[in-house]
Amino acid sequence: MIHPDILAGRPPRSAAEGAPVVLRDGSAVLIRQVRGTDAPLLADGFARLSPQSRRLRFLGPKTALSAAELRYFTEVDHHDHEAIGALSAADGRGVGIARYIRDAEDPQAAEIAVTVVDDWHGRGLATELLRRLSDRARQAGIHRFTALAAAENVAVAGLARKLGASLAGRGPGTAEYEVALVPPEYSLDWWFDCVDGPAQPVRDGQTDNKTRRAA
Ligand SMILES: CC(C)(COP(=O)(O)OP(=O)(O)OC[C@H]1O[C@@H](n2cnc3c(N)ncnc32)[C@H](O)[C@@H]1OP(=O)(O)O)[C@@H](O)C(=O)NCCC(=O)NCCS
């Protein structure tokens, strides 16, 4: 399903919201938490993924997201399940998304997944989304991220290396990565906050993606 605004050549109404970030190639995105109303944006982003990217993300062939999946991926509680998305500042379309889902048996651990639409690969967007997701996770008391990827996924292997993750195990055709989240007092959050500008306002008892007020 494509958002009616996009079909009409207009950016979705949410286009103007989010923290502005300029990627290393100079392209601009707006990054914010995913909302329950983002299902059309997510469906549009999924429609622009190559079959290979879909397969790597879902570890198998995937042609569409069901209505239930769209709800699951967008109606997140921002504590045990957080999702952060990037919109193109130029047209308001979704270009990347990263999420963590807390481990039910180990509340200090969470599994992550990240996807960037193919046209936007290689600009540093996944790195940026994961940095912000890590901030959120630390605020929510998560100390460790794991990620399950296809063994052949060289992009994830490189991304994992870049983020200091290590290979924790291998399954049939898969590789599991693990990374410890640096405690806030030792992180560079304060520096990124300076670069990013002032924190976003707190709404509905939630926090923005940079300050450490609540989770
Ligand atoms: C994995 C994915 C999210 C990376 O997104 P991206 O925005 O292109 O990643 P970045 O630009 O932030 O790259 C970060 C690092 O990952 C590595 N990397 C990214 N793409 C790579 C590739 N094609 N080959 C090798 N290494 C790659 C590099 O080390 C890169 O750092 P560098 O550019 O400074 O060298 C993207 O390829 C994607 O959406 N793939 C399909 C879905 C998927 O596999 N999701 C992972 C499921 S857990």
C-alpha cells in the first residue's frame, strides 16, 4: 500500500518531523521514533526494497508485509520494543528503520534489526540509526544487542565490525552477532548531543532519542 500523499506527489504529513541529520554524501534525513500511524510509510519503504534486501532482512523470501506485521512493526511500546525511522528530508518517504526487541528471558538483552532502502545504502544511515537506537536501549536498561543475519550478509558483517560487535555463533546459514552497549557515562552521547542540537520535546511521557529522562 502506498501512502495517498505519495501517490499524489506530496510528502506525507509527517515529513517535517524528526531530528535533522546530514549523511556523509550530503543527503538529509529526519530521524524519529516510529509511530502507530507509520504503517503506510513502512509499506512504501518495504515496496522499494530489492528482493535481495527483503530476503536478507527476513532470512527468506518476502513479497509483502501483512496488515498484522505492519501493526507489529509500527505499534511499538518504546520500552521493550523500540523502532527508529529515517525519512528523506526531500520527499518525506521512509528510507531506513532500526528496531530492538527485548529478550523476554533476559531483560538486559535485545535483538536488533536494521533495514535501509537500497537507493540509500552506503551513506552511513544504518550506522546513524543504530547509534540512536543504542542510546534508546541504554535508557531502557538494555546492556547487550544481538543480531541474527544471513551468514552471507557481508553488509551486516561489516556493520558489526564497525560497531565493535563480535560473532557469537553460527547456525545453518546464519550468523549471530553480539555487542555490549557502552554505559552512558562512558559514551560519546554528550558530544553527539552538542552536534545534533537541542533535545526534542518530551511527549506523552516518552523521551526523545537523545536525553536520558525515562524509557
Ligand atoms: C545492512 C544494511 C542495513 C546496511 O545499511 P547502510 O546504511 O548501507 O550501512 P552503512 O552505510 O551505515 O554502513 C556501515 C558499515 O557497514 C559495512 N557495509 C555496509 N554495506 C556493505 C557492503 N555492501 N559490503 C561490505 N560492507 C558493508 C561497512 O563496514 C560500512 O562502513 P563504511 O561505509 O564506513 O565502510 C543494508 O545493507 C540493508 O538494509 N540490507 C538489507 C537488509 C538487511 O540485511 N538487514 C540486516 C538484518 S539484521
